Amino acid sequence: MREAYLVGAGQTAYGAFPNESYRSLFRTAFEAATNSVPKGLEAAEIDEAFVGTLGVGGRQLGLSGPAVTEHVGLDGIPCTRVENACAASGFAVRQAVQAVKSGMADVVLAGGFEVMSDTSSDATKYWLGVSGETEWERLSGTTFSGVYAQMASVHMETYGTTREQLSRVAVKNHANGSKNPHAQLGFECSLEDAQSAPVVADPLTLYHCCPTSDGAACALVVSEDVVDEYTDEPIRVAGVGAGSDDVGLFQRDTYAGVPASQRAAEQAYEMAGIGPNEVDVAEVHDCFAIAELLAYEDLGFCEKGKAGGFIESGATELDGTVPVNTSGGLKSKGHPIGATGAGQVVEAFKQLSGTAGDRQVDAPVYGLTHNVGGSGGAAVVHIFERETAVSAR
Amino acid sequence: MREAYLVGAGQTAYGAFPNESYRSLFRTAFEAATNSVPKGLEAAEIDEAFVGTLGVGGRQLGLSGPAVTEHVGLDGIPCTRVENACAASGFAVRQAVQAVKSGMADVVLAGGFEVMSDTSSDATKYWLGVSGETEWERLSGTTFSGVYAQMASVHMETYGTTREQLSRVAVKNHANGSKNPHAQLGFECSLEDAQSAPVVADPLTLYHCCPTSDGAACALVVSEDVVDEYTDEPIRVAGVGAGSDDVGLFQRDTYAGVPASQRAAEQAYEMAGIGPNEVDVAEVHDCFAIAELLAYEDLGFCEKGKAGGFIESGATELDGTVPVNTSGGLKSKGHPIGATGAGQVVEAFKQLSGTAGDRQVDAPVYGLTHNVGGSGGAAVVHIFERETAVSAR
């Protein structure tokens, strides 16, 4: 199989930007991505593009891919919009890898964007709801915080997970996010803050829920034939995995795990030829605090049911055995739906290229990203491998 | 490059089906596709799926791919929604080909669906409008018939194309559709009918415009490693091409052609190693009569500006040198947006496997499909090649 390499990735800050449009945000992310390529990369060298967005607000629901790629000067190339709810641009990155491996393209852009801050509260509820099952979730009034609250309740009931353990996810991710200039909620939060915050959907408090965000992110994937033109420190796409599932939580056998994540992880580890213990740094889908705990188990970082103790052990902190969400994650960095998956790849790129600043972990070789659509109707996992030793910076 | 093969394809009838859902329509198309595979194909053998839909009506905007693949028993496999407006499932087929060529999958489903008949007239205007440019087209009141009317006007002004020539597209496609049991408007229309019908957007009359439709279609693409398990009469995906462009017609240099189609065709011919003269049968994107005439030129079936005379010559009729839209096309067969591209592949499969019934053309070797998103913001072309002689049936 033809090898694919990640040679650049960049993003906007996440937040509320009333003076930006989805096009201008995408342009900022695109320029950050091309500028991050060690030996440079021009728009004219890009063969193909995949763009992820849910299209919150509905302003450009059709052809939103070409609408942004044309805006950054990618005239005429094949461009495809990819959508799997909150995993839209995680899947866009996967399609970029397939395009390269297929031999049909050498240099591929995978990006995503979302603008959520100009959407009313009711409309946001609709737009987030469309990533759940329509008849039995959205139209019956179930919100996404409600869905994840059910998952949290079952995990607490079954495995004895506590609300304090959920809060520790928020504390860790805000601590990381406070070191990330792109984070939307880039401030620290104490355990007391997280514990005493208003309840959104019992047992989840405000600090157990990610914000809604504007933002864009882009990644650049190239083939083995051209990688030397772009970098001397190649980061290989070692593993790719994806899975799907019933869209509605109520349709599934388990509430205390995400089977699509397990399938995606299994494929990615097999392709990469490594196990979870070899992952040096990971970005996981923490739309709600329980989602990060479930990810620890689904990705094999700890045994089933043990995620609560795992976060308490400090294993996933910046200096732990497997630092998770060094960027701040969806919780602190933000969650502009269509941008999130590509944004996770931005953090993996920074960590593996040694450019993560104050949150840099020590000489990572394998970086993993994990992006979930809805409550687990789709999931995608990438494993990136730094092939050369990290140079001193 | 690893070869990909089309081993099956099937669809629902197109029309208005108040007693069906998007899931039940998809199931019908899926079963028609698997049943069309000469040696049979079970759901459990499918490695991956791509699903195209615009999501008209908004009932399941997020994760609509997994929502239908789970319904047909494709539990857990990677499933990605692909959207490029009216070219959604044309691009889904392209992604299936990339997935196979990448080596990441051997058996891939590409399908699409749309339900439009339960949507109000105003809502339909919105949903079709989102495939145009938002600020300067949709929000300024431009409809899709208006956009294509502008293209028709410029072609008539520049090249002397006549309304009668536009009407001949309708006459031909209705004649073909009357031979297709899946056609929504499966009746013949006379030149007089087309000429005297009410004007929708000058110069386009009602018979120059396709209907809105419910429907679904599926295609099955497999790798060279497994094709023998599914058929003894392989149909190779010889060429694939795609292009993008500015989403708004007003942003482009020309109104009398679709540059994205030209780019897609050029790539597809180059990959297939053939020219337009070798195409034996084609399905082209005739959402409006002018679109079929533009396609003749963009695909190289005739010279620039000569499409009016070309339709008059009879070259694109069932017994012509290059029969076009033998299925009835979008005009007579129907245009359920997300299903259309895969539905074109269904007709190519039928023609190349000699199962097109009363509309079968004589022993075709190369079949081409051409699917356009919006007014040309995206386009995709496939060239299929029958590798064995057509057997007597």
C-alpha cells in the first residue's frame, strides 16, 4: 500500500468571531497549514481537497466544499464535502489518506469549518440534534447533553465512576488549554469549579460540556513519492481506522462505550502494527467529560470500566504515560463541529513536530487522534508516526 | 494503480412515494444492487460505504450515511456521507473507486437517496437554492431554473441555439424514459408539447425542466483481487475524473459551458486512454434541457457551440452514434438529488451488461456517466468499460 504523510496542519483560534465568515476562517486555517509545511507548499501544488462541515445555520448547505476551496485559490481541483456530524473533518482526513493511497493524488488538502456563534440557541439545538436520531431522539426532545448524560449515568451505575472523576477531565483539559493560544476557553478551572457548576443534564455540569464554537482547521497529506519535497522530518500516517453504528443511542446494546470507536481503533492499531501502550500522545473526542473516559476504554488506554481510576492516576496529564488532549480538547480548545477532527490532527502535527510550545510532550513518536460523530454513529481514528528523531529546538 | 470494477447496481423507481421513507427507499435500491451482481453478493461482504444525499427537508441532516447503511445490515463498517449538491452520489461512486484503489477496501457500496415530494414548494426552493451561492443567488431570489435559463440565453445568443433544439432534448429523453419502468415521467412528449408548455424561466418551458423526485440508487465497486468472485463479465472503472469551480454562476468567466465538467471529462478520458468518439452510451446531467446541450460540448461529443445541430442530427438518440440518457435522464426518469449520480451508474451498468430491455443499445463497450453539482460548482465523470463481449440474451 502506498504510504501517506502528514506534512502540515494549521487552524484558526476557536471562539466566537462575528467579524469572520466561514470562508475567511477557512482561509486563515489554510494559510496556517501551508505555512506549517517545513519546506513550503503552494496552493497550485494541491491535487484534491476534502472539506468537512455539518453546515450549522444552513447558509451554504450544498457545495460548501468548493465554496471554501475556490476562496483559497484551489481553482478547479476535485473537491468533495464529507459529513459525519462531529467527525466530518476526521473523515475528511481519512479521505485524503485514501486519495493518496489510491494513486489518484499526491498532495491532498483535508479541512473543515463551522460557524455556530451566530445561530440562535433554538437553532443550535436543532443543528446538534440532526446528528442524533430524528424520530426518537431529536423530535422527542433529547439533546446531546441528554444523550451523553445517559451514557455517564450508565457508566457510573455499572462501574462506580464518580462525578469527581468526570470533573477531573475538565480540570486537566482546561489546564492544557490554558497553554494553547488557540483555545476558546483558555483558562484553568479547579475541581471545585467543575463540581459546583450548574447542572446541564444530570450528572453533567456546565464544566462537563464543551462550548459551541466558530473555527476552521486544515491538514495536508502527501504521497511517499513527493514527501521529500515538503519535509526532512516525515510524519507517516501509520494507521487509519473507521467504524459506524446505529445513529440513535437507544438502538445500541451498550450505553457505556462507543462500539464505533472500538472498531476504528482496532483497525488503526492493526494497520500501524502497534498497540495502545505505544501511543505517546492523543487527542480524543471529549465533547462531554464522559466521552473522554469512554475513549480511554474504547481506545485501549485502560481496561473496560477503569477509566475513572485512570484519570485519577494522572496517566493522561501532560507528564503522564499517555497525555490526552494536550490542546485542551473539545472542552477547553472548543468544538466547531466540522473543524474538530482536522483540528485534532493539527495538535498531533504540532506535538510530533515538536512545535507545541508550553504543552509539548517529551519526544513523542506515535500520536493518535480520535473523532466521534453524534453519540457514536461514526468514529475515525488516525495514528501518526514521526519517522525521525525529534531535533533540538 | 489497483483496478476497480462495477459488479452491480440497482435503484428504486423515481417518483412521489408518500408511503416510503428515506430508509425504505435505500433498502429497495440496496437489494436491487446486490441482486444484480451476477454471482451474488451478501451485505456481510461489504467493507465500506459512501452515501450521497443533500438532505432535502433536513430530517436527518447529520450522519445520514450510517442511518441508511445500518438499516440494510451493514453493521459497523466505515460509512461516510458525501455531498456535492446534485452530484452527491456521483462523488460517492468516485470515493468507492478511491477506497478500492487505495487498498483499504475490496468491496465498497456507493449509494444515494433523496425524499423531495413531502417538502413544500417554498422549502424545495430553499433546498435547491442551497446548492447555489448563498448571498448573490439564493438570497437575491435566483432559482435554479433561473440560473440555467441564463446559461440557455447566453448559449442561444452566442451560438444561435434555438428553443426548438432545447425541446428536442425533452422529446428524446421522454421517448427513452417511456421504455424505462423506473422513470417518474415515463410518457412520451411531442415537440409541440415541449414548445407550447408554460414558461418556467424564459427561455425554459416546463418540459425543459426536470421534476423533483423521491428515490434511491446503489452501486457496488470491487477490487481486481475479488472481482472473479462476483462476475464473469467484468465492467472495469476505466476512468474517473472530477472538477470543482466557483459555486455561483456569476463568479465564472463563461455562462455557455461548465468548466468543471470539462476538467472532469479530460481527467476521465486520460485515465481511460480513450476519447469522446469511443463512448458508446452516456448518461449526462440534464437537470434542464440546456444542461444536456452543454454536456455534449463539455464532454467533447461535439464541437463548442454545435450542440443544437448535434441533437437535431439524431446522434444522441437510441440508435445514434452516441446514445445519451437512454434511461430518460433527469428529465424523464427523475432527479432525486442525492440518488441521481448513482442512478446514472445503474443505467451504465444495465447497458454494459445487456440488461437495459427495450432501450438497450447495441453491444456497448464504453459507458460514460456525467453528474453536475449545482450549476457547475462540482462535476464528476466516470467511464466504465465492458471487458468481455456482450453475450446473447
